[in-house]
Amino acid sequence: MNKQHQRITSLVICSILLLLQPFHVHPHTVCIIGSGIGGASVAHFLRRYSDPKTIGQIRIFERNGVVGGRMATVTIAGETFEAGGSILHPKNYHALNYTKYLNLQASKPKHADDSLSLGIWDGHKFVYKTLNSKSNLPIIRRLVSFANSIIMLLRYGVFSLFRMSSFVEVAVNKFLRYYEVFESRPVFESVEGMLKWAGLYNLTRRTLGEELVEVGLSPLLIQELVTIITRINYGQSVNISGLAGAVSLAGSGGGLWAVEGGNWQMAAGLINRSDVVLHLHEEIESVSYLGDVYELNSTEGKSYNCQVAVVATPLDELNILFNPGISIPPRKLQHTHATFVRGLLNPAYFGLDEISDIPELVGTIESVDLPFTSISILKQHEKDMTYKIFSRKPMADALLDDIFSLRVETIKINWAAYPHYHAPETYAPFILDGKHLYYFNAFENAASTMETSAVSAENIARLILLRLSGQVDYSSPNLQSFSNDSAENHSEL
Ligand SMILES: Cc1cc2nc3c(=O)[nH]c(=O)nc-3n(C[C@H](O)[C@H](O)[C@H](O)COP(=O)(O)OP(=O)(O)OC[C@H]3O[C@@H](n4cnc5c(N)ncnc54)[C@H](O)[C@@H]3O)c2cc1C
């Protein structure tokens, strides 16, 4: 065989070997629809848990001109406040890790202050009202806070309050299993499986009201304190599932925090540091499976091919065309109208003489007649205040003029905020087509928070990598973390 012959033969052998290479040795391209905390977290964890040979390009599509989705700020009278997802729990470990990893600062927003005076409004009167300390002296504030605890214990009962906090603590401790060490934690291909493993599934079979009656809470505590919390956090009554309720109650405890300057920075920072091609102002209109890739078509008239497609937004109010079609259980989203007002409340609306008699946080009981679910002070200025009002329906200007004696500026946002919760809950699949089309917002039926989004996203990233590697044993996955940066699991766990 002469030299030229030998070269041709080796070229042919090389080509055949290349053709025989299994598909997965080529880096996979991933397309993510949505740049909220979920989409950003999927990109982050895919990078963290894989090497460049496995995951190549990651594209994130966002129909808006900014990232963050339901984490967004609003600027009113020159000051910026959280407009959507605002409060984080002290045990939201992914959010804590993100904050540290991205060199962001945690802050304590005014409306997360446990010493805020609270009133429960029934439409005619305050059925419950804590004392408001107008003093700046710490000793006086402590005394008032002590007096408020006594008032609360007397109204709702020591045992009832204790049982409520135990109920929340048990659920939070179960949720902490999702931070267990990477190597021993299973990967989940269904929401049901994920909830069952942590012992949380049964909480989604009954309503919060039913769960709390069973653990022995007094009807008054459920009707008043518990109800105002579920109304503030999910715009819904105690008929939400026990799990969504426990999450909601956990979000009213102590130690709550937010990211200084806006929680949206978590999504922005994760996207920045995950080597992502970000397509802002590009809405995905259709997702078609072409045999080995998904073709995504956008409103810009462009097409993108990816081996993996992740839907990181609730599908309930969207018109994305899937080909072949997908099937998910019907789900309604709860709309929450967030109205921001710089001005002053009118004490007469509440039957009071002085503005200082109006509690800093006004919650409401469940009643169809009530036009708002809560009003809270976001900031006290020299002469007026910034307030946030939550309501199920838009706040008409005429109504606002009744509630406020002064309105300098008003901003209204209509959020398709979270699922309308039921019990028993049903869940969409994480894998929409049995192949590589994933839906991480299926987990929102369990609870919708920034942290639950991150937890679900971490599972989706692991599920993608496990399935790309052809592993079938989800209970003891063989995955490893490739990152040596500082976003580690919390040291306590
Ligand atoms: C008023 C309000 C208060 C809340 N309060 C809290 C709180 O205090 N604490 C807490 O933890 N959580 C809170 N939440 C819930 C929390 O904000 C959400 O659970 C979380 O931010 C959801 O993140 P996500 O990434 O799943 O979805 P999203 O943030 O909704 O992100 C989805 C993104 O996808 C984009 N998108 C949609 N369709 C397309 C398309 N076809 N093409 C391209 N892009 C598309 C959207 O524009 C959006 O940016 C609150 C939510 C609201 C609305």
C-alpha cells in the first residue's frame, strides 16, 4: 500500500469512527424559555453540574426587555421597591447562596419587620389590633412588643399559636431535605415523587383549613390570623392546599429578608455568570420536535435548534404552540393587583380619628365585599408614606380616593401571580413529551416562591443531565459538581 493509499484508509477509518461516536459526546444545546429565577437557576445548575463536553450553548429567551419575571421592582416618587416576589425566608438556602455567590447584600425591608403594628379589618372595624409604639426608645418598643404578644396569646390561645408554629416548623424541616448532599439525593421525574420523598405530598391532598383543624387550631385563629397571611401571600383563603398554606405561614415569621436593590438581581447575576446567550424582547411562539432537535420560533421571526428545551414560565395563560401537542392538567392563575401609592391613608375610611391609629399592616378577613386584601407601609417619608395594596380586583381610582386623603403618585400592576391552589392538587409532568422538553413550573402547584423555583430548577438541571447521560437509576444518580465557586450548599445541612 503506498502512502497516499494509507492516508485515505486512515481518513476513512477516522470518519467511520466519528460517525460511530455516540450522540452524547457532542455538547448539547439548551434553550430556556423565561428569565425568572427559575430559568436563571436552570442555567446556573446546568453549568455547575456539567462540563463543556456535555452542555454547550445555553440560550435564554425573555419576552420582556428585562430579566427576573415575577421578581421586579417598581419606582414610585423616585424610590424603588419590590413589586413582585419580595420576601425571602431565613432558610431559603439557594437564595442565600446566590446572594453570597453574586456578592449581593441581604437587607431587611420595612414591611418584613416583626415589630410592625398589625390590624385585621373586616370591612367595618378592626377585629384585632396590636399596639403601635410611637416611641424610638428601644425599651419602650420592647415593652410594646411584649404587650402585643400577650394580646395575641389571649385572643388566639397559647396552644393554638404553638400548634400553628409547630405545623409550619414540621413542613419547613421536611422541605430542608431538598438541600441534602448532592450525591445521596435522588433526582425526581415527577412533582409527586419529589413531594413524596420529602414527606410533603400528603399536605397537598387537603386544604390548609382542614390540616389546621386537625392539628387543633382554634377557629378564630384560622379565620383571622391564618387567613390574613394566606390572603397577603397568595391572595387566597385557607382553602389553598396545606403545603401552599404552610409555605405562606412560613413567610410571615421572623428573620425575613430581601436582596438590597431588588431580588431580580439574583436572576441577572446567575445569567451573567452562566455563559448564556440571552435573547431579550424575544417571545417564543412555538416549539416543534423535529426528530433529534427542538425548533423554537420567536416573534422576531427567528428559529433556534436545541437538543434540550426547558419551559421556565407558567403555561396557563400562554399561547405557545407545541408540535406535537402536549397535555397538562388545567390550572388557573391567581391574579394579584399590586397598587403602589405615595400619599396618606384617610383615617375616616377606617372609622379612626388619627392617621397614626391606622396599623402599619392592615390585613383582611375572607369576605367578598372587601375591595382589598392588605395595605402595608413600605416607607415612611417626612410628610407622607409609600404604601403597597394587594387586591384580587383592580383598585378603581374612586375607591382609592376614599381610602386615601392624599395621593401624590399611584402605580398599578396586574400580576398573573401564582396558581389558584386546590386540594387535592394535580400536577403537570416535569417532562412534557417523554424526551427532552422540560417544564419546571409544574412544581408551582406545590408552592410558588422564589426559593421553590430554585429548588425545582436544581432538580430539572439534574434530571436533564441524568437523562442525557443515559442513566436510569434516578434514586442514586451518578452526577458530580464541576464548580469550584462559592455557591455551595449551606454548611448547616
Ligand atoms: C405580587 C407577588 C408577590 C410575591 N411575593 C413573593 C414573596 O414575597 N416571596 C417569594 O418567595 N415569592 C413571592 N412571589 C412568587 C415569586 O415571585 C415567583 O414564584 C417566582 O418569582 C417565579 O419565578 P419563575 O422563574 O418560575 O417565573 P417568572 O418569574 O414568572 O419567569 C417567567 C419568565 O418567562 C417570560 N416568558 C413567558 N412566556 C414567554 C415566552 N413565550 N417567551 C419568552 N419569555 C417568556 C416571562 O416574561 C417571565 O420573565 C410573589 C409573586 C407575586 C406576583
